[in-house]
Amino acid sequence: MTGRKRFNYKTKEGLQGYIFILPWIIGFIVFTAGPLLFSFAASFTNYNITSQMDFIGLKNYEKLFADDQLFWTSLYNTLYYVAFSVPITTVGAILLSALLNRDIPGMRFFRTIYYLPAVLSGVGVYLLWMQLLEPGTGLVNTVLAWFGIAGPNWLFDPAWAKPALIFMKLWSVGGGMLLYLASMQGISKSLYEAAEIDGANAWQQFIRITIPMITPVIFFDIVTSLIGGFQIFQEAYVMSNGEGGPVNSLLFYNLYMWKKAFEAFDMGYAMAMSWILFIIVFVLTIINLKLAPRWVHYEGGGK
Amino acid sequence: MRHLRWLSILFITVLVLSGCNGFTKGDSAAKDKGTAESDGKVVLDFWTFWGSEIRRPIVEKIVEDFNNSQDKIEVKHTFVPWGDIWTKELASIAAGSPPDVVINDINATALRGEKKQAENLSKYLEKDDISENFYEELWNATLYEGDSYGIPFNTDTRVLFYNKDAFREAGLDPEQPPKTWDELWEFAEKLDAKNGEKYERIGFYPLFGAGTDVWMLNADKVNFIDEKDEVKVNTPEKLDALKWLKSWHDKYGANTINSWQSQMESQQGNPFFSGDLGMLVQQPTFYTQIRDYAPDLNFGVALLPEKEPGNGNTSWGGGFVAEIPYGAKNPDESWEFIKYLTDQEAQEYWAVKNFDNVANKKAAESAADSEEFNDAAKTVYGLAVEAMPQTMLTPTPIVAPDFPTLINPEFDNVYLGKKTPEQALEDAEAKVQKLVDQNK
């Protein structure tokens, strides 16, 4: 080692890099990886937060699959929600952004209007929707009545409670819309001009140019909203007063998990539940990633 | 090897930073949280969810009075929102630095005792036994294996409010509220007013303001899981209650019920205020809504009607306890404060200012005669005090804390017409029994 030059350039740069990302690494280890590993370990115990944590092997998992009376109900509710809400909101966001991707005077106004609901979030919105969805006096059924349709009992009817939530989610497609809009704006005009010269109509242009060019964003949107969909909790917790709705129709996986953790204080069991959910989401995401090369088109040919 | 030094600096930085994130508890936490301030007082952190314009000043006045009444303890009130308070408390217990006194749900007190979330108060009660001050049912709910884990603070019950003018209009004696389930039905028929197929006034619907479980409790006075951990869901009386409730549901139909229910939720628009609902089961505190939104309403109150003569006017209530979270640093001082909080003076102040039922019997009785109440308030409060000895709680059974998730859907199925009451209760009983067996 000679005097001044302590490190060669590469080591120095590497170290600096680590120092720069240190806050994230610490955050990840302390707030994400640590709790993650802890919950994995505790899922094999009867942990109840305060007084016990004895190793009980696979019992929590056995009970979940074989004996639990609501595990399958809650999983079904969640799958139902994901299976409908993800495609509907994705298609909704694409159609909306296609409409808003026009050069018409005042378009900014409409973009703002449609994006606004995505800015609002949380409990306030759910309470608002509970009023909108009131069977007798709510705005939704009032409007339906103008067209002679007797609206359903929405949140009070087990057959309509989940559709009501999905319907509510459609209101906030603005977030996805923004991504699609940005990506549509990035599509080269020359592609459309060439297509027009070849005699393609608007629909053909949309299907053959717009959609393929935005597939990376569609892919991103599907992956993230799938993960988000499995985590649905707040909506059901607020809109059913934490009860799970009529005939447990809003008892989603995470709501049931929450009840096990904070009502029955069976934290080990709840942690086992969270790992099952993790595996389900993980597998689905892997499948998504494997399928992606077949339909996702990246400009420039690179992956 | 200079770069070793670099690495060690890095390592130390990591340690220091992670230290901030709570790896060190115990000592440092105790120093911030409580114990000696400069003037030698012990500082207690008191958590409640009472942050409303009405309740916050009242609880803070009680705290202030306590602080002025002695010179050893200084209580600081912390408002934590309803949705967060108990999960935050739980996390702080697990972290070893809980608050000193917390207001918590009375029904799950024994469960918290069993899980070591709350301190056992027996050693304090041996010295000064204050158990006689409270309603027996409330006191019993705080016991786990004979030891108390929280002291009852406030409570509630369910009583029948009725519209005297509507009674007169329907040809009923406004001083004779219904006494039995049959009379409820009979009076409601008279109070009903229809315009064609559409109801303009409905006499009574038992599930506005009370759940299926309340009427089942009223009928057989036994909880779904009794104190011996035996499942008592499918009993003849509970079946009668469910059939009776179903007949009400059939009488008015889902559409009428939903439309009344949604108006009920919008406070000012409550159909009871406008006379569109003849009778309503509510907590006594409902009086404050009448006072604020319908001051001219001519109403009466009565005990919850009984299933048949002699069965008893059993009602249902809940409430809150003041307790010391497990691992709190100054339990002796916390106990002093809890004693003050649940003693007659503070309780009476709370009762009168909030128009709320309190757990301390003497405080409740003297509040009923308070000079601050007008005649209507006195009548309602007096009736609430009368109802208390017949009011049952539904303590969370340790063998099946989350059983309501299993039985409520069965009741829903009955009202939706998907199951007969017999079938629903049979299924509910089997499910609860299975949960109990699993947890035993």
C-alpha cells in the first residue's frame, strides 16, 4: 500500500455507492427483511404478542387447510375480487386514457377531473361511497331509478356486496390512466401516419399500434394491481364496520387475518396466513413474469 | 489495511442508526416516558380515545382535578384515535414501554388478562377493595380466574324510546308503553300507517338499534358461550327470538327496512324524530340526540319489553375499563389514578356532563337526581339506572374470541330467507362448537 492512494478507483466508487444506498439498506433490513423473517419464524409458534411463543411445528398451517371454517371463504372472496377488479380496472383505465389522449380544446380539464378521484383516498372515500350506495336514499340507486331500474341492496346483499366494492374501485382508475396516458403520448406519431397512409381506421390503429406500444405499462399495471388486489383490507374493514359484511361476503383474506391477529390475538396463526398469501401472490407474479415475453413489447427489441 | 477502517466506520454507522430504530428499549424508554421530573413528581401517560369536542374537555378536567388533588403524580392525557388505540397499545406492550393507564373494552378484559396484556390488579384490591362500588355484571366481566384486570369506567344499556304523540294518535295510552313482545307487536300494528302499499309510519322494528344477539339475550339470559365455556347457541328461547325477529322482517320487508335504516344513520334525519317510527330501542345516550335535533319531540322511555310476563327485562350493554398495561413502569401511581377515575366524584362529573352511564353505582344514582338535568333528562337517566341491574354484558369468551364471525352470517341467512331459523341455529351451534374444540 502506498501513501496517499488508499483505494483504486473501482473500490472507491463501489464504497461510495454503498454509502449512498445505505439508508435504503438499513430501512430494508430493519423494517422489511427483519419483520419478514420474524413473521416466518413466528408462524411456526403460538405467538400471541405478549405472553407466549412456543414452537408448535406445522400446526398453524395444518389447521388452516384442514380445519379452519372461514379460511376458504376468505380466500374465495379475495380471489373473486381480484379476478374481477384487476381486468375491469385495467381495461377501464386503458379506454379512459385512449379517450383522453385526443387533441381537443379543454382536454386538460377532463384529465384533471378524471384523475381527481385517484388523489382522494382512504376512509373518507369509503364513507362517501357507503352513502352513495345506500339502497333507499343513495345517489346510485336514485339515478338507476330514473331509468326504471330498481337498484340492488348493494352492501346489504351478499350477492352484491363484492360487486359494489369493484364498482367503487372503478371510480379511481385515474391512477392507472395517468400511466397509460403518459405512455400513449410517447408513441411516435410516424407510426400512426404510416398506418393512415396504408388505410387503417382508428380502431385498427388502436389495436395494432397503441395497445402493443403500451404493453410494458399494461404489464406493470397488472402485476401491481394483482398484488394490491390480494391485499384488500381497508375497504372491507370500513364498509362492513369490521364485521365482514352480510353472510361474510366481505370477509377478505386480510380482514380475516386481522381478526385472528387483533381480536383473537392468535398472531402466530395470522402470520401463517400471511405466508400462504405471500406464496400465492409470489407464484402468480412468477407466472406473470414468465408469460410476459409472449405479449409484452419493448421498443428497441431489448428486454 | 486502511480499508478495514472504512468498513468498521461503516459498521459502526449501521449500529448507531439501527440503535435509533428501537433496538434499545428498557432504560432509555423509561427515562423519556415517566418517572421523576424535576419537581419529583411521577408523570403518567393516560391514553383514551375521547377526542371529541364534548368528551375531551371532560376527561381533561377530571385529569386536572386529580393532578391538583395531590402533589406526587402528574397525569398527562393522550388522545389516540378509536381505530388505533388498542393496536398501538399492544405494540407498545410488546416493545416493553406501554402507557401507564389505558381505557379499553370491558368485554375483552379477561382475554387481555389471560394474554398478559394487562396487569393483575389483585394486590391493590386486597388493600382497598373497591369492587362493591360497581355493578356486579360489570365487575365480573373484568375477572380472569378470579383476578381483576381492569376497573369499570363507563357503560351502557338498551331501553325502549317511544313517541307519545304517535301513541295518542293510534289510540294507545301514552303512559302505557308495551311490556311484552306480544304487546310490542300489537302496538306496532296500531302505529303502522300505510298509504297504499307504501309505509308512511312503521310502529317498531326490533333490529334498529339492537342486534339479533340482544333479543336472544333478552329471551334466555344466557350468552352464546356461557361462563363454563359451554356453547348455548341453539336453545329453545334463542330459537323463539330468531323466529320472532324473522316475523318482523317479513312484516315490513327488506325494502322498507333498508330505507328506514339509512335515514336512521343520518342522525338529524332519524325517522324517530319525524314521527315516522313509533318505537325504537336505543342506548340512553340517544336522549342527547333528541335534545339536540328534535327538542319538541314528546317521547317516553321504558325498559326493554320482556319475552313473556315474568321473563325479565334483560337488556344488553358494553362499556370500558381503565387498566394498567402489562409492563407499565409505575403501576402503584397508575392504580392511584384509576381509583380516582372510577370513584364517585369523577364518575358523577362524567355522568352528568356527558349524559353517559357510569359503572360506579353511587355516582350513577346521584347523577340521576342531578340539578343540571331537566325533567326529560332525569327520566331517561333514571330509567337507565333502573335498567342497569338487568343489563347483561357479552364478555369475549377466551375459548373462542372471534366466534361472532361464525354466527352472524347464519342470522343474515335467516333474514335473507336462505335458511330456516331452526337450520341456521343448528349450523351456528355446530360451527361455534368446532371453534371451541379447536381452541381448547
